[in-house]
Amino acid sequence: MAKVSLYKQDGKSAGDVELNDDVFGIEPNESVIFDVVVSQRASLRQGTHAHKNRSAVSGGGKKPYRQKGTGRARQGSTRAPQFRGGGTVFGPTPRSYAYKLPQKVRQLALKSVYSAAVAEKTLLAIDELKFKAPKTSEFKEVLDKLKIERKVLVIFENEGNEFAELSARNLPNVTLATAASASVLDIVNADKVLATKAALSQIEEVLA
């Protein structure tokens, strides 16, 4: 059975947490991870690029010269693409780059990155993260006691951690997520993943 180290909020070890092998102990599928990361990165693109075509540029309402008798090619507008100041042909227009993969593919990718994190020992469990008030310095102290210095993804249970989230959101290199919202891209981008014990249980309930 897959296991991860469990710590208390004061940084002391509390043993190990046994995890479901169907979620945290599978053979990672790198191809599926790649496909999901590409789709999630595509969804982040703004897609606001735009060029003006001949109907969007200003001017050009009058025919530049008569149809016949000049010896030149016939022209209907100076806003055509071949003229200076004319519209762009086949330029980019605002659009969404987002696309969805099948649910089973996305779930397999999540299982794969969680299993890889367990195998590489980059996934740590913490008994709980409770704060009496929003306090960034206290959350930083927790990370220092766990010797987490680089990019970390902190996964909370789905409800009941408002003060902890407010305490962590201003820290550099700290990304926050819940058991329901943690994405493959978030996990891949992090050097360490710190999840509460309750969050791990909720992840197992969804993916098992």
C-alpha cells in the first residue's frame, strides 16, 4: 500500500499515512499526463489576438479610379489587402483555445501525477492546517519547519480552511488548491505537494 510521511503543524513527524493504491500507487501514464497538461495550458490562453480585415479598417468607401480605360487592374477599394493601409488577409481573430478531454483521461492523469509524487517522495501529508486568524508569518513558519523552500502546492480539504488560505496566498512560490480543484498542471509545476490528511481522503473518494 502507498504511504506518505505525515507531519503535525509544528513540523514534528506523526508517522505515515496509508493511501489507496488505486489512486496513489499506479504506474504513471506519461502520455496521458502530457495530453492533459497541453489541454490545461491551452485553456489558459487569452485568445484576444485580433487583426483588422478590409471591412474593419477605416476609409476606402470610394472606388479609387474608374473601372476601364486606365490600363491598370480594376480596383473597388483602397482598403483591399494589396494597398497600403488595407486590411489583413486571414489574420487571427479572437477565439478560445480551450478543449476538453474525456473525464476518464483526466482522472487517469490525476492518478498518475499523484502516484508519481508518492514514488518520488515529493508528496507530504499534514495532519491539519488551522489558524485562529489570517497570519502569513505563521504559515511561513509551518513551511520552514517542514523545510519547504521551493515551489509548493498546498492542497486543502474542500471546506473549512479560510484562515489558512488567507494566510498562504501572499507567499511567493506557494500555490493553493482544494481537493476538488487541484489540477494536473498545478501538481506538475510544483516541487513539493503538501496536502492535509482530510484532503487526501477527499481525493481518494473522488478518484478511487
